[in-house]
Amino acid sequence: MKRIIAIVIVGALLLLGSKTAKCEEVEGQSEPVKPVANYDTKETAVYTEDGIEADVLFEYTTPDGICTIKVTEAYYDVTLDEENATSYQAGLAYGKAISEVYPNYCTDLEPYIHENIRYAFPNVKDDFSPVTTRLGSLYHSINGDYQQEIKGLSDGLGLKKRGIKKDGVLSVEEFLAGQLLPDALRQTACSGLSLWGEKTITGDMLAVRCLEWQLGSDNTMCKIHSVLHLKNGEKSIASIGFLGLLEMISGINNDGVFGAILDVDTGQEYDFEGKTCYTYSLRKALEEYNTAKDVGEYMVSNSDRFTYSHNIMITDGNESYCAEDAVLKIKEKGKGYSVLRDNKTPMMKDVKWESPDSFCIINSFVTENNYDIMSGFLPNVARFVKYNEWVKNTDKFNVVELKNTMTQEQVETDLYGSPVIYNVHKDDLTQMILIDYHQGSVQVVFTGLDGVEDKPVFYQVEKFK
């Protein structure tokens, strides 16, 4: 670990929209925080407009031709033909293909699932019925085709054990927990930025999404990055996530509508009865709609039915939105509301964004009078301030400029186990997705087993026009 002399919490500005930081305005700080060092990385990279084509190590297609998996140096490239197969048959083929290309998949996944269950249910000892009840209710709430895909996957992997028990054998219910992670168990942090018009050299939109995810004690998720090409005519989607897991974490449809989930912890008591999964609702919206606005309005209109509050980043090359989805209990208490935010929506007091033709999303609602996870929460403050400064200080972006901007920071900033400075390019970054609407391309950084790199490789994974 690089040695860093002084401990800093945030960079040049801490308070959003303020010229100076006052100690009483930030929870937990006894004195104003000040920048004392430059934490830009010393590493360099020669980036280009195009992404790198990942080397294919080997390829497998199921005998029925429904599923093809290319095992590349960085991720699993999966194509699932749902035009010529039922949802169950597609899932079945996918499960069988995984068993061929990754024989230890189930063995490796089981400990990771238990880590997430323990995180969400810290008081559960041996009786996991509260977990299975939650999982069962949410499974039956989602679209029937998605249920059949999951069932087919489970059968294709040969899962027979039932119940939840950490014994080295992945059960049907444990696998189901993997399919419902953000909705049943919750995950971690993310951020997003979009630029267009006067902020890009071409005038066309650029968008970037940073996914931070619980990787597992042995970095399990770094082993199973995937891009799943769901081929289903006008409903086709490229889902960027993890091998064998069908929840929509980040995805883009044939029309170039991109949607991605960001957690927003509004602290409500968890409620799953009569609720459904926002990840599968996002998939449904991407299948059905061809504009960002329509996808956003769908998510906002269904927000009463979701289990966790969240943000949805949505872009289509013409418009950029954040669906600030507050769950029903927060609304009933008058603490928050659901709204489709754009770059003209009034924001909270002291939240300042200074660049037209650009839009930022972090793990908080920021619309005026909505639930506040900015005040006193330094990671959100720091990321929003940094994005604001980076965009304000750059005249126009192209793909190369955006890559260099997003990777300018030194990732490793811990000293004695605590962050010296809160970064955008963090040490738990899992995937960084860059969408170039000028070329109609999607590039992705996949964090490997060696951890986050200061100057990573951007892989070309999808074309959408």
C-alpha cells in the first residue's frame, strides 16, 4: 500500500455549493477538512476512443443452440436465444452451459450467498425460514417468464438440495437468493454521470456508470463478470452483471436506452409482503419502452411496490434521468417521495451542480425536499463535489477525456484501515460502464482478482446501433 502522510476526508470543497467548509455544518467533524496533497494517480495509460476486444479463451454452445458462452480473458460473454425457445428452455440451456464452462460455479457461489444472507439477517442462527419466506414471496411477484428462466437455470445447474445451510452444496433457495440480491438482501454503492450538447465534442451523449458491489471474501464476483445478450426481437437487451444471475443491475436495449440501479438507503423497516423486485421491473421497462422518459416514468409509477428505495440511472442519447424511487413507507411518513429527476429539477438546499448539459447521480435523492442522504454522509458529498468540479473544469469531453477523468485518482487511499480521501474511483469499484452514443458502443472495465487498477482496460462489449 502506498504510504500517505496526512489524513484527508474530502478534497477542495466539502459542502455542496459553499466556498468554505464550516465544521458545524458537517456531522462528526470537529474542524474543517482541508486538502493537503494531490491524490491523482502517477500511473499512465494511452486510451483511445475504442474499447479493447477481449481475447476469447474458448467457446461453448449448447447442443440445442440456445445458449453460447464465450469465455474471455475478462468476462463471460453470453448469448441466450429467447426467440426460438421458451423462457424455461432458455434458462435450462444457460444453466447447462455454465456447468460446462465453469464446473465449480455452484461450489464457488454458495459461500458468497451466505455472506450476503448473514449481512441481511445478522440475528438468524439455524432457522432460515424468514429468509426463505422473503425469497419465495418476491420470486412469485415477478413476471412469470422470469420465474421460468430462474427455474430453468436452477435445473440446468442440477440443483437438487432444498433449504439454506452452509455445507458447500448450493441449494435451490440459495441460488434464488443470488437472483434477488438487491431486492431481498441489498447491495452497496454506485454513481453515474452523463454529458451531452455543449459538454461533448460531438454533441452526442456520453454516459458512465460506476458499480460498487459486495465482491465476497474471496472476490467471488470478480470471477464471474458477464455480459448477457438476451436475444428476443424488439425486446432484446444486453445485461451487464454476473454469470448466472438474472437481476437487472445495468442494461441497455436495442434502442440504446440504458438503465442501472443505485442503492439509496432511506432506513425504512423492510417490507416484502405485496411487494415486487425493482431489478426485474427495470428489465421489463427496458424490454417494453424505447425512451428514457418512458422507462423512468414506469419505474416511478411502480415505486410503491418496491422493497428498497433506490435511484435508477436512465439515458437514451437524447435525455438523461434519475428515477428517485421512494418506497411506500417513506412516503406515508412524509419523509420522501418518488420523482423522475432531470438536469432542470430543483435540488436540495446547498446541493450545487454548475454545468448545463450534464447530470450526476450518487447514492442519495437530491431533489428538493426529498429524503436526504447527503447531509453528514461524506462519501455521497465527496463524489458529488468531485463530479461537479471535474465537469465544470473541462470544456468538452470525448471518450478519451472521459476515460482519463474517471481514472485520474489514486485508488488506494487507505491508511491504518481508514480512507484518507473519499474517491469516485474507489477500491471497491466492480464495473465501470461507458456508453458512447456517437458510436453506439458500450465499453466496460471489469475489476479482476488483483483488485481495482488505477488505469484499467476498457473492453468493448456491445453495439446498439
